Amino acid sequence: MAWSAQVAGPLAVSGNPNYFKDANGTVLILNGSQTWNTLQDWGSNGSLQTLDFKAFVDFLAAHGHNFTLLWTTEMPKFCGFPSTESSPPDLITSPLPWLRTGPGNATDGGLKFDLTKFNPSFFDRLRARTQALNNAGIYVGVYLFTGEWINIFRCPSDGYPFTGANNINSVDDGYTSGKKGTGSIIMTAPNAITRFQDVYVEKVIDTLNDLPNLLWIVSEEAPANSTWWNDHQISHIRAYESRKPHQHPIGYAALIGAPDTILYNSDADWVAPQVRVSPVT
């Protein structure tokens, strides 16, 4: 049966903390489908593929789903993405949150990023797709950062904006080589990177705050030593949105190599813990 309910205000935690309630007090169970390229175009061999987003929304509605995800990655390129059994390809993504103005080229061959200048096409698409889901009565978890990808899919030619060779703002996460480069999310105090990240988060909130159907997600499967950064992002989102018309639930997703108690003891409104598989008896 097709889903036809209307979104009634931002969600809040109900009297039973296992569930959300809407602005009418109706308790909801969120269920749905997702895929990774719901916000940004992905592709390989230099060719981006655009998702038919209207068809995706229609699919969700036709199957009675009321929740999905909009994934965001700051990486122009994932290296060795395991989508094939052998010879995993490098994947490219677009649009990205910041403009590529140069001068000079980043390690992926494109112009270097100016982290003081936002990319209108990214934020226009973010709003349009969140609004399309709202019009269909579908809630959406909006990712702000990518923790998983920079933990396992980096390479020296990925063009990652927070690596010094890829921006004109003298910001550097210290990455040089290897599949892991998480310097932009494992700091233990505010620094030059968090200053740019905070302004970006504020831009996302400014873009979407008036829409009732969203839930924030800081990141996904970030490394275990990113707890200060995750807590900082949760605190910053809460403080900035407190001055806005709407306050949306803030989510904390599973960390790689860390117990779920970190999530449960955080200031997040909701959590996405690690998968639990029942033992075979």
C-alpha cells in the first residue's frame, strides 16, 4: 500500500524512548530503503551517473516507506571501492559542498578547493531533494560528513578537501598515503579544520531548518578515536539550531572498533548502533 501520510512537524523522542513522535503526538516507526548516491552523483572512469530521484521517491512511497537517507561525502574520489569481485574501481562524486576555484590543481586533477566558498549546486540539490521527500511524507536522515570513506577508501590522488594539497586555505589533515586518512575527524580540540567544518554545518542547517522531515546524522562508521569530534558536532548542531525555528533530532551512528555504550552515553537524540546478529544454536 502506498504511503500517503503528511509530515507533521519535526520529530521528537516519545514517552517510550525507542520511538519518535510527530508534532501531533503520533508515535511513528520509521522504516524505509536507501542507496548511497541519493544526494551526490557517483560514477567511475570519469563518467558520473545521475540517480532518477523522482523515481526513487515514487518507489519509497509505493512501498509504504516513510524514511530514507541522504548520504554526503566530502571526497571527490573513493579509491578501490569494492563493488566488483576483482579490480575494484575508483569512484568519483559530485557535486561537493565547496567550490573548486584554484589557483592550482588538487591531487585528483581538479582545481583546488576554496573552503570559504560554498557550492550553490550542492546546497540547492540538498534542499530540493529534502523538500521532495517532505512533499511525499517521507522523513530523511541527512548525513553531514563521511567517516567510513576516509577510514578505508583514501589514496594520494583522492582530492580530499581537508588535505593541504587540495585547498587554497592552508588547512591540512596530515594525510600523505594509505587507505586511511582520518585526521579531519580525530582531533581532540577545536582547530583550523573544525572551524571550516562548523561553518559548513551552519550552512546546511540554514539550508534545511524550515523543513520538518529531517533528522541529522553526524557521520557513519567513523573510527573509534573520533569521539571528541562527534561530540563536538552534536553540541554545535544543537547550539546553532536552538536559535532557529525548528530543532531536529541529532543522530550518532556506530563507530568502528568502539562499543555502542559511547553512543548511548552521548548527548545525541537517537543512535544507530552496530548490527546485532543472533547466534546460531
